[in-house]
Amino acid sequence: MKDFELTRQSETVNELLARYGVKFGIYKNHEFKEQLFPFDTIPRVIEKEEFAYLEKGLKQRVMALNCFIRDIYGEKKIIKDKVVPEEFVYISSGYLAACDGVVPPKGIYTHIAGIDLVQGKNKEWYVLEDNLRVPSGASYPMIAREICRRSSPDTFESNCIEDNRYYTKLLRWMMDYVNTGGHTVILTPGRYNAAYFEHSYFAEKTGAHLATGSELTVENDYLYFVDYSGKKEKVGAVYRRISDEYLDPMTFNEESVIGIPNIYDVYRKGHVALINAPGNGVADDKGIYYFVPKMISYYLGEDAILQNAPTYLPFYEEDRKYVLEHFDELVLKDVAEAGGYGVVFANKMTAQEKEDFLNLLKKEPRRFIAQEVIDFMDIDILEDGVRKPRKADLRAFVLMADEPMVWKSGLTRFSRNPDSFIVNSSQGGGFKDTWVLSR
Amino acid sequence: MKNLRFHYHMEISFSEPVHSHIYTLKCLPVTTGTQLIQECNYAVRPTDRIQESYDSFGNRMLYGTAEEEHTLFQVDVTGRAVTGICDADAPGEKTDISVYKYQTVLTKPQGRIGKLLADCRKQEGSMQLSLDEKARFYMQTVHERLEYGKGITTIHTTAEEALALGRGVCQDYAHVMLSLCREDRIPARYVVGMLMGEGESHAWVEIYDGMTWRGYDPTNDLVVNDSYIKISHGRDYSDCSINRGVFTGQAKQCQSILAEVSEE
């Protein structure tokens, strides 16, 4: 790719992003710190045909995940047919017994899925993770594109790039589709949340109310938004940006002060849509990930279009043997952790660490998955005006209404550290725009 | 079989007035395979709104809000039950038992439970115990290992901790027995209910024998009979809390329960 006007505007674009408040916050040692999310002006470019392939694979994957969750909280056929071992479901931290037998409006559990993919050096795409609970990040490429477009309008005129602004239209359409009658609200824990920028951005772009838990109240089996004058308006859909356990102190974590007491009972009676559906984390568990290709063939009768990274479950004798024999080549992930935490590369462990880890693995085989290290394709970033290759992944967003819809863009995250494969923003990574070509 | 009359009274007194008090209660007995609830009335005071529902375990719930300031919150449940019946096709009983096979935060065993199970197995030796005999054996073991004592454990005490302390209340007895059963791959669940006579609410254990759920009371070392009225069940205490609430106000709260069960 040739140098173009846009890459010369890096500093200006980053300054503007900072001014717009494009930040994420992290808690470290009990302190809240807000950090800028560094933006790199060189986009990831995906050809039209290639994206069409990804789109097909992503739709299929999310369809199957939705079927799986509906099944788990309903008939549990996939367990009875012994495709997924029962213990992987019931021990998963994402499985919530309170969701058993509760059917969400329109049967949708995976309203917004953030599927993390990487492209290997062999050009093959692999799914690394399915994020179904409260996946964040779509606002970052949106606002970055907005600013880039302003800094360098020519770039977008001379290249045929799919416009990414329609994400919030899809979001609104999806929220209206599941709405049970009433207003649509984006529920935020407040401005000290890592993704507060995104909450306010989506509220503005979709026209939904941005509310905290204290502005919502349950009365007679319905949910109401209480405005500044004390007037109550019925709410039919809540895009909640707080996790399941904090959603309702009466059903989940009793200590929660950011949730809404009894909102879950309203939901149980079908009087409000919760986006995403509580309990859907049972399908994005790292242990369950292994079974996604099997789900696709089980529920859809199709072969998986997108591949998983080669994964081993030490839970299975055969896989455990493989893991022990090939330990140094593998990356190990603690299924209970997220955000790039609990990920260790075996070849970077000291002898002592290795021994401790192997003991833990033998004691709690269900707790870990092992994966082959995929040699990602590098993507260039600009560092002090010089192009340098770095590891990057792609979070693709799939929204589910009457059918799955894939946003023709995505969040490309990269590692700023040349030796690291971990791209999470909480681990100091940066992001890029993702251009899907329209021709 | 017994015809029982019950009166369940729960009250919370607040040291200072509170308001906007939102509550969820699981205190209404339902008809099961062994008990028939013929009549069940309730009164919650004060309350502005009250709704009914069922949770995912099949327990009957009440929830609502008391908006105005109050220093006393009272719940009364009265009714009549026939206990000790046998009806395999009880309504409302869910067939999915898998969720009761796995340990929870409160029942998760560490060294002590594991050792206790190993001791039990040693004693069992080559005896071929039926599931019922095994459950009785575990019940008796737990009963012997713990000494009844109030104020030592809390609602957050785990089975492992209770066993280490060697003392606790009915909830702790139930958690230790649940932990043992589940470790031995027997599906087991936590039960809240009332006993004949006067006293607080009680907790015991039910195990699944492949056909039906059977009750065992490790606190009293008794197989559950027609002197028991069941209110709710779940994986552990936290699924069955009789009362959960949030309110506005700086107050200390004190909860007391009186259950009276007598023969008609």
C-alpha cells in the first residue's frame, strides 16, 4: 500500500480522538486510570470477496451459538446427545441457573457478538474467541473513521471503502426488533466504566436514553425510566452495559448497587428485552469454544466455515497427553479469565513456573485450554513515522435480529510491543480502522 | 400422612426509618410429590405493590416495594398442608437434575470434605449400600461431625469452613452433606422449610434416587417425614434466601423468624 495523506495526519487524528474522549479506563491496584486508546492511521484492508467469506462464516457461527444457548436453557438436547459434556456447561461461570426455562423476547440471546479473529501467515482466518456477554469496541473505529474522514477526505473518495456509519442503524433496528413495547435505554454503570465513551456515543447515535440503574425502576412487573421531573415512562428494551452478576441484586449479586432490583423478574415475564440476554456467557466460555464447530454441525447441519485455532482440552485424556508432550509449543488459557489475563505461553515460562503449572493442570484439567500458537500475519503500524510490523487481531461485530447481520468494518487491535501476541486494550494495545472494500 | 396448619412469621426491624424498600421473598410452600398445599395466604406489611412469580428452580416468589418510611417490615404466611403423601406425578416438579450434581461456591470441597468422604468410604468398605442407606450414612456422619451452635457461622460460611469449625446451624449441616453427596456423584439439593412445633425455619437436604427426591435432615439425623413442610429448594443456601432486600436509609436491621406448625 502506498503512503497516503491520512498517515501523515496521525498526530492530528490522535489529538482529536483525545479531545472527543476516546479513552478506556482500567482499574489497577484499586485505582481507576483513564488511558488514551492509541490509534494507528494505517488501516487494515479486507478485500470484498474475503469479507464476504468472513461474513458467511460469522453469521453461521453466531446462529449456532444462539441455538446452543436456547438449547442449554431449554431442552438441553446437545447434552443429552453427548455432543457437549454436561460438566462444561454447569461448571462454566457464564452458566446461570436463574436463566433456566426463561425465553427472551424473540428467542434471541446473542444480540451483539464480538468475534475475535486472527489471520495466520497462511492467510487463513481463525476464530480466537467469541465475546457474547458485553462485547465492546465498535464505537472506536466509528469515531476514528469520522475524524479520519475529516482530516483526509480525499482518502475516502479515492478508495472504495464500505461506509461504517450504519452500525448504529443496525443497533437501533435490532433493539427495536426485540423491544417489548416502550422506550429503549442504554444502561451504563457510569462514567468510571472502562467503556463509558462507547455507552454515551451509542446513546447519542441511536437516540436511546443513556441511564444508570438509579434512573430505572420496577413497578407492577414493568420497567420504567424515571426522568428528571419524576415522570415515569415504560421501557421495552435495555442495552445493558453491565455484566449479568450486577444486573439485579435480587437475583444475582446481592451487593450490586449499579443494577436494578427485580429487573430480572420483569424480563422473566417477557416484559422487557435485555441486550444481551443474561446467561449467554455460557457460550463464550473458553472451554465451550472448543465445541463451537461441533455446534454448527449439530444445530445447522453444516460444516464450520470459520476454523477455530487448534485447541486441546486437557479434560480429555487424549488431549491431555498431547498437551504434555507438546507443552512448549502451546499457549495456555485459564477459562475463567478475560481481557488477555490468564494467558501464558509455555515457552516463556521458567522451569519452576512450568512445574507449578503442570501440577495445577493435572489437578484442575477443566480449568485450562491449550492452543497452538498461530503465527499471525503482521500488520504495519507507524511508529515515529516509520512502518513497523506488529501482531493484530480483528473483532468483528455480528448483530442478531430476525437474522444475523455482520457489520462491514470491525475493530483491529494491535500489540505495540513487537514481541507480544496480546492485543487487548487493557494490556496497552492500540487500534486501527478496518476497511472493507466495496469493489 | 398428617394434616398440618402452619403460620410463618418473618419480621425485620430497622433501627432508623427506611424507605423505597424493595424486597424479594421465597417463603411460600408449594405442592410437591410429598406435600399438598391446600391453602396458603400471605400478608406483607407495609407494601405498595406486590407481584408473584416462580424462579428457575420452581420456587414461588413474592416481590414488591414499600415506598413509605417504616421501621418494621412483616411477612405472614398461613395455610394448611397435607404431608407425607406419595404422588410421583407431582405438578411443577422439574425433571432436570443436572444442575444439582455440581458443587457451588458454598459447597465446594477442599481437603477436609475430601478426607471425610475417604473416611466414609473406608467405613463402607465392601458393604453394598443402597442409595438410601448411603444417604443415611452421610447424614449420620455429618450429624456426628458437627455440633449445633448458633452465632459461630454466617450465611457466607462454606461447607469446608463449617467442617473445620466443627460447629454450625442447620444450614451448615446441609452444606456439608450436600458437598459429600455431590463429591460422591449423588445429585443433591438444599431445602428450606418448617418443622412441627415452634421455631425458626429449617434447612435440610434432598437427594435424587433416580426416580424421586428424598429428604434427609442431618441436623436432627432424621429422614424427612410428614412432620416437615418444604418451602423452597436450590443448589445451596443462596438460591433459597427467604428474604432479599434493598432500601434507602442508614439503619441497622434485625431479622427474626417464627414458624408454627401444628396438627389440625
